[in-house]
Amino acid sequence: MTRDVVSIDDLSDAEIEAVFDIADDFLANMATPEKPYRIRGRTDCAQDFYLATLFYEPSTRTRGSFESAMFRLGGGVFSCADSKATSTAKGESIADTVRVIQNYADLIVIRHPWEGAAQVAADYSDIPVINAGDGSHEHPTQTLCDLYTLRTAQQPRHPATTRKSIKDLTVVLSGDLRHGRTVHSLAYALARFGARIIPMPAAKSYDFPDHVRHRLANDYGCIPVALDDVMGGSLPADVLYVTPEKPHQLSLMTSDIVDVSIQLSPKEEKALKSIKEVDFFYATRLQAERKEAGEADVDYPVINTEFLKQRPYKHSQVMHPLPRVNELSYEIDDDARGVYFQQAAYGVPVRMALIAALLELRPALGTRPETMQDRYPIYDRPHTLTCRNLQCVTRKESELRYLKPRFRIVGHELPRVRCLYCDHEQDPQIISHARSKKYRKGTSAWKTIKSEDLVLFGSEQEASKAGHRPVKSESAASATHA
């Protein structure tokens, strides 16, 4: 059985806990005495296996911890750390690269600037593939390290205080939430485990993109609640995202954000109003390499000891996926609340555990869990829709020779589609019929067409290019208007 980890959704909650149990075991037997979060020594459980790391973007922590993890498991590693030194520079596709590399290794770890590249690698590989970051999309193994830190690194304020479960935590996600793949994967995981999420973007333009907000709501039932009555309005944020225990009839948000209706129970509302402090503050750097043309520069907030003196943060532990630039003061390095280097150290035991699970050296994984995404219908009719995300793998010339855009239909009232590779969404405005090749503008008629006959276009020009024509009534209306 081959399992991949392209998205954090590729692991169930129970499987994540099982991986963490294995990481606990490695730390119990291999930790450095004076640094209980740091692995030393090696085992021989993976001595017959090789790991291939394909890194088309720079990396220190992810690549280093994966290679260290494999060596400490007793296995071997070979690395392609410079795309200019591989056949990619000659125009080789991702599919061809992984179909060759799978003959040399037992597991592939890939980092790529194109969103959806890891999914392509998994689709064409016979051996397990792990996504080490694909553009601004996801970074699931960083999320495993983050969750393990949330679970392990808590420092109770009083000796009698018990450690909180992830469900009971309040976590601020700060900085570049638009382009940061680490916060996207982490937000999905926190929603699944039921933690409270406070987005604190560096500026409004750096907030969660629409497709992340839609996925939080539609896939996990995680909804934004106004912060007016939470923490006495002492946070510079507008909303707090929560995952109610069960859906209700009323909605707390407008229909342009989500297609689900959820309401908090009185018990949940009371619990929110009792929150006084943030448990973890997760800072991120400006993703300068992913800024889009025309994006304005902003005064990026700096997290320092003065900032942490504010009441909500007095006992907050500070995390950061690293590297940092100017957004996290070095003065926090000596503060007991700064756990980001410990967070980085956990990358070795956590990735050791994941590798052992994927290679079936330690029992932890079953069949791939069904997710909400699996329940959405697939739309893959060729030559109709194109993903609008210019960084999507389906928009790249070297991959167009064999890839076609594929989408999930995630809308209820609208025929909203989500790219199967990069998760970006769009609302097609032209609805047509496959056999009659007659289309209508607007979206009101899409539910009346059988799925096997449904054709979606982004514009009239695209519909006309594919040989589709407007229904007569709309043609006449257009002529009269003209």
C-alpha cells in the first residue's frame, strides 16, 4: 500500500496522533540528555531504504531535517538540490522526473515553486511522495512539526496546571497569511482539531486568500466570529475562527464567504467570551519571493518583548517556521516563551516518524482517509476551464504536454469550482450543454443540466472558441440591446 502526504488532509487525525506517538518513542530512546527535543545517534530500521530529496527551491530546515531523519533511521539519501543541475533545466516534466527517480529510491520528498507540483509527483510515482512545500499552497510536514510543538512544548503557568489539548488552544497566525503555505496547512489542521484561530495579517492585503477561507468553512466547518466580545476587544484583529461541534441552522456569515450554515451553541459562545489570553503566537515572514506584480509594500509588524507585554500575550509561546527576517526580534531568543528553535528541532523526530510510517517500518497508517474534498464531484472536461492561478502547475508549459486542468465542484448555489492541484477557486459564468452546445450566461441554470452534460466556461470568448453558441433567446436579447 502506497500512501502520499501532499496535503495535511492526506492524514487523518488519528494517523497524525499515531505519527506523534512514534516521534515520542524516538525521543524517549534517542534524545540528547540536556536537550530533550534533540535527536542524536541512529537506528538501523531503515537500513535497506533510500530517500530522494528533490528541492527546486532553497531550503535549510526542511531538507536538512528530512536527510537527518533518514540517516538517523539508518537509511541512505541522495539529493537534487539545484534544479539547474538536473534535467529540469532541459525541459523535463515533473512526471518524467519522478518516474525515473522512483527507480533509484524508496520515497521521494519534493519542494517546488509551482502550486500543485507535489500532487503531480504523487500521481505519477509508484513510491510514496511527501510534499515539502509547493508554492503558496501547502507544507504538510511543517504543519506536523507545528502541531507536535503545540502538543509538546506547552509550559504550564503553575505546577498544578495541566497541558491543554490542541482543541482547547487559542492560536494567533500572524504576518503574510496570503502567500504563506505554512499557515495555510496549519489553519486547516487547527480547524480539524477544533482549535481557535485568530488571523492577524500584516495588512488587509496579506489576509487569508478567498480559497483558504472557503475551504476552512466548507470543508471543516470553521467559521469567523466577530472579536468584539472576545478578550475585551484587546487584539488588533477582526475575527476569530472556530469550529463548532456540530452544524446548526443559522449562519454567522454572509453567503459570499461560504455555502454552509453554522451557529454556535450557548455553551460555545460562553467559552469564547471567557478567553483572556493567547496560548501560541505563530509569526511568519513576508514571502517576498511570492509577491505579485503591483502589490504595495507594507510596514511589516515586529514581534518583540515590548509587544509580548500586552495582556493577551503575557504567557503566549512564540512559534515561527523560520527563516526569520525582521519580523521576529532576536531578544525573544532568550525568553522562555520563544520555542521556535525547539519547533525546528522537532522536525527530525517527527519526520523520522512519518518516514517510518510511510515505509511501513512502524504501523501507523491505514488506507487513505476520505476527506470532504473527496465528496465533491470532479469536473475534468477538456478545453473548457483553465485555472486562473498563474502559479498553478497546470499553467506551466512543460506540464501542459500531458496535464489537463481538473476541478472539484464545491459550490451549492453557484457552480464554484476548486482546482484539484492548487485549490484556487473560480465561479464560471457560462453554463453550456455538451450535446446541444448551447450556453447561457449566468449561473441559474447549472443545476438543471445532468453532470455528464455539464460544460463550464470562464467567458463567452472561451465558449465560442470551443464551438458553443448562446441560446436563441439570449442571442436575440443581445442583438436588441446592441
